[in-house]
Amino acid sequence: MMSLARWARAAAIAATVAALASCHKAGPAETAALSRPGGPMPPARPVAALRPAPPLKMPHEVDCNTPSHWDGGTFYVFNSTGHPFRSSGKSLFALGPATEIRYDNTVNGGRWIECTWRADDGLLYGWYHNEPGGLVPGTTLTAPKIGALRSADNGATWTDLGIVLEARPGTLKPDAQNGYFAGGHGDFCAMLDARQQWLYLFYGNYAGDVSEQGVAVARMAWKDRDAPAGKVLKWHEGGFKEPGLGGRLTPLFPAFIAWERADCNAFWGPSVHWNTHLGRYVMLLNRSKGKGWVQEGIYVSYAANLSDPRAWTEPEKIREGGSWYPVVVGLGKGSAGTDKRAGRVARFFMGTESQAEIVFSLPGDPPPPAGPVTDHGP
């Protein structure tokens, strides 16, 4: 069942969407693109810019990142509001109705599928944000955890593989004033490296001292994906060396003001994709300030590789205000575009709706293709 805290966050999305007027494994073409060299980032500075596009809505309401993947000529999308719904079609612009997915178990609190990745053998792996209830009696406060899933039917049904990321014991703050969380890890995305050796999880940490809070990263050997519990390691003080379940961490982008305060100020909700035009990984971020997680803006950061979290550039604002959960879907004929792969032009979503494209450029680039871009294929 969807938590009351998450219901409140979903309602806030609807109030802010009008302000503008996040794992798949594809075939050889995508593997080749992901395998581009990941050495030092070229000196050219990327630019990300939004341009208007005809309105486009996801088939179901959205309250987290929106993962997507291709299987042959079929495009699949997962939208979650406490429980996930799956849609499919020939492209982003031809999706059918959303249908409720099924888990093989029940847990305390809702589960939002935030990212997916399709393995070479056709199995689909997913990761969910879980908000257990009853942690702070008499309030709607919760402390999210991150769990793993596996599906043999492109996400219609899922096997729960257990919790893989959880905050340190003793960090719950029952007097938290942000309106939603008293601690925990959540609001995240996942990205597999080019060699298919490590899966990286970029997540929000709402627990511990302010110096620990912010956007953090952990990783797991891809070979451990079928038994991931206890196999994830958090980045801490220069290495992936702390256990995913209860370990310490060092954030990539520390909070400015602690999450438990009414005047909280921090980045959260990362969404990462590989950009074939830039030859870089791109991270979109929310930044919220104050009780109720008022959206201050949407930011972008870049990195040439995933192995060193310190390689991410300082976030730059690309959108004033806006709504939660910025996600791209890559466009272009034959692009196999998803939330994890995009090129020069992509659809830019904030939650349920898109009213813009996002264009990525490098100095000296010719003008981008005229919009709107409506090609989207495997």
C-alpha cells in the first residue's frame, strides 16, 4: 500500500507540473556505444538546454524516476506511485494502457520501481524504493530502503531479491521537519558500466549527520545480481568499502542544510544516462529547499566514467523551479533511446509530463535537429 508520506509527495507533483509551457540492456548497438573509452573527460564543456515540445504524458501517474527498456521492437516503461504499472508499445509516442505489475511477496510499505536493466540472457533486473510504515508512530514520517528484483517476462511479474541498501542503525530522527523522511536511503537510479562488471547505484541519503547527507553512490559486481543482498558496497572516503546494509558513506554532492530541518536544502533524486553525443554520463538532479521539498531547480552534472565518483562535475542549473523527477528518454531513429541512453536530443520529463526536449551540445557543434523529434526506435 502507498504510504501517506508518498501520497503527499505525489500530490505536490501535480501542483508543480504546470511550471513548464532514470535499467535496460540492449543489443550490440547499445553495447558498442556504452563501450566508448572512459578516460579523462575532454576539455570541451557540454551544454544542456531545454526547448519547448508538444505535451506528452506517461500512461500512468509518476512519483519516482521512470525506467524504460527495449526488447526487440517493443518499448517498455514503468510508472510508480507506491505500486508500479507497466506500459508498452512501438515507441515512446505509441504506448498502450498501463497495467499493474505483480510481486511474489508482500512487504511493509509501498515499492516504487526506480530503475531497470535487461541482461544479455533476457532477464530483466529492477531496483525499488521502499517506504516502511510505522517507524515514527503518530506521524507520516518514514525512512526509505532500496531493494532488488528480477523478472522473466519484461516486468509483468517480479521476484523480490531483498533489500540491498539501508541507512546506518540509530540514525532515525523522529523530530524531522522536512515533511516526509526521518532518515533512510532512496530516490535513486542505476547504471551498468561499459564492461558489464559493476552496477552503480546513485541514491539520496537522508540519514546521519549533515556531512553524510546528500547524493551518494554504491556499487555491486554485476555477477552478483541474482543474489545481491549483502553484495553492495557504499563509497566512503575514497573507496567502495562500506557495506550497503548499514555502512557509512561519503556523499558525491553533500547537503547544504540537513534534511531533518524545516529549511532543508539539498540535491536528491539523481537520474543517470549515457549520452552518445557527448561521450559522457549525464546526471540530472532535483534540488529542494524547505519543508515540503519545494523544488528550487533542476541541475545537470557530467562524468567520463563511473569508477571514480569524484569525477562528476559541479551541478549546473538548467531549469528554475519545475517539478520532481527529471528523466530523459533518448530520441532518434535507431537510437534505442531509454532513460539510460540518449543522444543529441531527448525528451525531458518531470514526473508524469513532458513539455520539452533537452538538447546536449559541445562547442563547435552544428545546430541540433529541428524539433520536435518524433523518431524513437530500437
